[in-house]
Amino acid sequence: QSVSALAGGPATFTSAVRGSGPFNYQWYFQAGGVGSFISIAGATNATYHIGVVGGGNAGNYYVIATSPSLATVQSGTVSLSLATAPYFTSESYLGAGAGFQVFFTGTAGIPYTLHTTTNLSLGVTGWTTLTSGSLSGGIDSYTHTPGGSNSEQFYIISSP
């Protein structure tokens, strides 16, 4: 399956072959989705893992599995794209007792956690977690009702 990963995060492709093994594997890469596919040195397992994804990893991938009798099968082509980390698009003060509404976006399916504090000196570990989920790919929102009773309310959104 194709993968969308955050820059600096991991990405993994997995293949499965039925039949009599053991099978030998070789993964191939097409940079940016254009040009020739090249074999990836050392990528000889059923799973291909990239520990730290960067722009140079974006493109298309496939794997060829070879049986002991030298029969081969090639997977379909899948892609790796760089995901957009979640970010705020706007906020709205709803009034005393009504709270704040924050709006955010990013690549669909990317997990996020929303945190808040009224005291910036606490450091991130002292912030309160409000909610977690996966981005829709459109504009998502969260209404923090207690936030409307504070003179200053701060929010951060993070993704693992």
C-alpha cells in the first residue's frame, strides 16, 4: 500500500508472497515518480523500512520476489509521499464561558494531539491534553469551552 509519512518519521512497505519458499526479495525505487527504477542496495527483505523519511525518499516503489526455482513475481507499484504535519489555520474566541474554537489541517490520516495551557512557563510536559485523533484532510476543529474563562489560553498541536 502507498504510504504518506511525516518528514523525519518512519515509513514501512510490506509484501507477502504465497508459495514454497524461502523467497529472495529486491526492492526498487523511482525518485519523485519519474525516470527509471533502480534497485535499493540492501533492501532484500519482505519488508522495506525507512527510519527517517526525507524528500529524497518520495517516489514510487515495488518489490520482486524470487522463489527457489527462480520463478519471479513483481508487486504493484506503490508510492511514498511526504505528509503535511498538522498546523493551525485560525482560532475564534466564542466569548466568556463559551470558550475558544481552534481550526487546524494537515494530511488526511496523520495522527494528532491537541494540548492547552494558560501558563507558558510549564514547558510542554505540563500542558493538558485536550483530544487526539486523525486529520480528515480538510479543516478540522475543536471547541474548548473552559478556555473562554481564561484571559490567556495557549494551544499546540503535535503529531508523533
